[in-house]
Amino acid sequence: MGRVHSIEEVTDVADSNTIPAPVATAVLTHVVRSIVDDPEAVRVDTADVDDDKVMLEVRVGPGDLGRVIGRRGRTAMSIRTVVRAAAANDGVDVDVDFVDE
């Protein structure tokens, strides 16, 4: 894997030059924080896989992973779809991985 970035929230334009997929990361962070009970515990890390592919890893607080994944993974699939659409603005492909710590 390439560089790994920890993202709290993307709000500054200057930061968007160092983050591989700023729009996708901001959308993912916003959506996940809206779903969980403890939005402050949400952490999104990015890693460059290729020149045009980025891996976004989502970590949430204890007990919130089930809310993010949803029944039969439907919520997770929906989140991935929305984030991939947002990544079109960044000009990259993204993979979203929900990590259990």
C-alpha cells in the first residue's frame, strides 16, 4: 500500500491537495457520522492503492459497526454506492472497507 492518511473532516481547500479523494472522504465521513451513536469515534483512513484507486477504511466506536453494516450488509452497500459516486468528482475509484477493531 502507499501512503496512509487519517481524516477527521475535510473542510479546507488546501487540505484537499494532500488527501487522495477529498470529496469521497468527506461524504463517507458525513454519512457514517449521521448513522452511528457516537459520531466523535468515527475515523476514516485513506491509503493509495494505485494511481487511480484509493482504499477508504472506516473505524467506528464500540457497538456501532452493526449500525453501519446494517441487515444483510444493505447499509454498507448503499454507503459504498454513494461514496463511489462522490469519488467521480475526485477522478479516482474507491473501495470502502469497514474495519472491526
